[in-house]
Amino acid sequence: MVALDVSPAPSGTEPAPGSAREDARMDGRMDGRMRLVLVVLLVAQFMLAVDFSILNVALPVIGEGLGFTLGGLQWIGTAFALAAAGFTLLFGRVADLVGRRRIFLGGMAVLGVASLAGGLATGPEMLMVARVAQGLATAAVTPAGLSLLTSAFPEGPLRDRALGLNGALMSAGFTTGAVLGGVLTDLLSWRWAFFVNVPVALAVLLVAPAVIKESRPAVRPRLDVPGAVTVTGGLLALVYGLTAAGEDGWTAPAVLMALAAAAVLLTAFPFVERRASAPLVPVRVLRRRTVVWGNLAGLVAFATETSLVFLMTLHLQDVLGFSPLAAGLSFGVLGAGTVLGGLFAPRFIGRFSARTALVAGGALQAVATLSLMALGDERSMYGLLLAGTFAGGVGNMLAIVGFMVTATSGLPDTEQGMATGIATMTQQVGITLGAPVMSAVVVTATTLPGGIGRAVLVNAALVLAAALASALLLRSGPQQDGR
């Protein structure tokens, strides 16, 4: 087993004495520029989160309007997920090398154009090209935006607060997307699920250059092409395999080949990085406890909560007979819980630690998820579903903010794009991983309610295991857990 390097790395983030950033760090307040930067970046991240779920309700209507086959509909989501997850680490590192603001603005421009093209699509081919372009834009904007955020706010309470707000709005965006997609499709057209991005992207492009400063190294190292090819190919194969498994089953030849290719490429990645003169992800970073175990906890947090939404959607529609719109609106309480958790998390981390947030948030999420085992096939237990998802949302967001603080702490500003790229990759893979895994658990039972109950139990067990791993494998400390 390779020993983990737990010695402190130079942070490289110390602000100059007497600077506005130093004053902000000392008294924990945001100045006017910080607030503007935060608003611009949060608006962009919220829009990206909405994009993940806004088309889910509209898929059948899109299929009828553009002539998609039933099997082809899944590729509307898969094409986006492949591009968003597969290229996020690469673009995060490119942002470190050529400039985070440049990549952020370029990604927002591509997102606006791709959204306009998707809304104007006249056939499946044009729509699929637009979805791939949206995914690539997301892979560029998300890590670049997060690295701009983490480098704009000094490590400590201010950064924790910014990450908490970012996490809350991202989670709220997932829920909002599901509801907004249904409303826009019912009242206007599915095309507005694309068009709604255009004015937001334009507003960000107009305001961001004036309030966000460029951030890039004085000396630009070469891009690690072998590492980029290895990790991007591995992630593409992993996301494809996970997505296809949900449709074709885990034993399908294409699924097994994709997952095998992913295992080979991702296993080879650390060895490729050892030989690189300017690695995409330095080996010392891959050995840090904060990176390894923080991202593992984040992977579980995203996979379990998104898959729980999938399981509860099955319960509401296929067991209780709710309409799709009514089921979507039911998750409004989950969105409220995640917003509350995101607002509460920075104070919790400031008083305790990011490690404690991971453990406490995971424990709360596990207990809340376990309570859903009591759901039956009667609507009389609907209140329990609302209470359980609300409490689970609070715990999940507490864990997610703890993960983001843990995974990005202790690294210099010059590596924040890489750190947030890894964290974004974790988020994307977690979102993709959850539903296929829980689908496989559901089908092991003879009845749908029984399968849902079994999957809920597995879900809670995974969350609890991640919380215990965080407690045992991350060192405690006031802010810099697990260095």
C-alpha cells in the first residue's frame, strides 16, 4: 500500500499584509468586490445545476417533437453527462495554465450558444450536438468558477461561507431544474428549457469581466497530454459504462468493456503522472488525505442523494400514483433542506471542523434515509417522506460543503483549478453513479416496494460507511483536517 503524504503543503494563498484580502481574512467580512464576484459565480453555478435536471420531465415531449426513438432519448442526458464528467479534470487544469477567467468566460459563451442551438433544434442530430456542447461548457465553467471562488476568498470562514452558498444554490438548482422543466414544458414549450439559459449567460458575460480578475501563473508549464488522454478516456469510459448499465444491465458486453477500459485507464493514471515533468495532477496531491478521503466522501454524498431522489420518484409515481409534476414538486422540501444545510454548514465548520461536518452530515443523512424504510404503499406515510428527505437534505449539504472545504484546503492558488476540477469530477461521477447502482438493487427484489426498500437500506449503509471512514481516516483540526 502506498503511504499517504499527510505533511502540510505550502498553501500559497497567504494574502499580503494590509491588503483588502488580509483585512477580510482577519475580520471575516466581505468587501463590495467580493460580494459582486460571489453573485456572478453563484448565478453561473446555479444555472449549470439547473441544466442537469431541467430536461428530465421534458424528454417524452422532446422525443415526440424531434423524432427520437425510445432508446435514443436516454442519449440526451448521456451525451451531456459524458462531456461534463469526462472533460472536467482536464479543463480544470487548463484553467490553471491559461487563465481561469478566460476559461470561465469562454465556457459561458459556449453554453449560451449551445443553449440557443438546442432550443432551435429541428432534428435529433442538432439537439445532440447542442447537448454535447452544453456538457463541454459545463466541464469548463464549473471547475474554473469554483477555482475563481476559492482563490478569491482566503482560506477560512469567508471561503467556507462562499462554498456553503455555492453548495446550497447548486443543490437548489437540481431541484429547481426538475420543477422549472415541467412548468416551462407545460406552459410554453420544451424549447424554453434551453432558451432560459441564453439571457443568464449573456448577463454573466457582460458583468463578469468587470468584477472578476484574471488568475494564471507567471510561467506557463506544458500541458500533460498523456495524463489528460488517460484520465479523460477513463472518465468517458466510466460514465458511459455506468449510464449504459442502467439501460442494458451490468452484464451487457458493451457495459463490461467500458468499465474494464475505465478501470485500466484510471489505474494507469497515477503511474503516468509519476513520469510526467508537469503532471496534470501531481502525485503528492493524489497522496493527500484531504484529497483522497474528502473526494471519496463527496462521491458517496452525491451518489446517494441523487439516487435517493430516483428511488423516491419511483415510490411516488409507481407505488403511490403521483403525477410527474406532483412528484417533482414533492422534492421542494428536499431543496429547502439543502439550502438550509448550505447556509448552516459554514458556521458549523467554523465552530467545529470540515471533518466533523462530513461525519455529522453523513450521520444525519443516514438516519433520515433509514427512516424511509417505513414507507408503505399508502399515501398516509407521505408526511414521513417529506420529513425524511428534508432532514436528509440538510445532512447531505452539510457533508457536501465539508467535502468541498476538505478537498480544496491546503493547496496553493496555482493549483485550485486542479483541486476544484477533481472535486467537480467527483460530483459528476457521483451523480451518474447513483441511479444505475440503485436500479440494480431494486430489481433484485420480487416486488417494486420491496426493491425500493432494499435500495434505501443500501443507500443509508453507504452514507454511514463514508461518515465512519471520514471519522477514522481524516485527522481532526480546526480547519485543515487531514493534511
